[in-house]
Amino acid sequence: MSPVLFAVYMDTLIVRLRSSGFGCKIADKYYGCLVYADDIMLISHTANAMRRMLAICDQFAADFDLKFNNTKSVAMRIGTLASTTGKTTIAPQE
């Protein structure tokens, strides 16, 4: 896919995520979805908000016939709850 066409696709996803109200905001600017080339980073305050953002991404992929590569995806949790034992599941495994 050409970089220009990919940027058009990603703009639609960014608009959907921004309008959802989920994701990180700093000084009233939306930073919930950072995109560089073909990489996407989602940032949220809670695991529940992250799940909702991932559901938006799943719907976007279905709408535009795209597939996200789960094998190259990771989740990182930062903060006092990050040190608790156990595994945090963001999305079900296929």
C-alpha cells in the first residue's frame, strides 16, 4: 500500500479514536493514538479504556479490510498496579 493511501486510512482511525473520548490527553491535546509509518501506539489511563480503543481498532480493520499483526503487538502497563502478580489480558488470543 502506498504511504499516501495508508495515511488516508490511518487518519480515519485517528478520528474515530479521538472522537471516542478514550485515550490520553495532555493540555487538551489528544495523544491517545500515535502513528509513525505503519506503527500505531495506543495510550490510555486504564486497561478498560485500552480495551475500548482496541475494539475501535478491530471495527476499523473490519470496515476497511485490514488486519493488525498480533504477533508484533505488545502491551505495557506502568504504575503501582503494574507490579501486581498475574498476567493482564487486553484482548482475547485467537
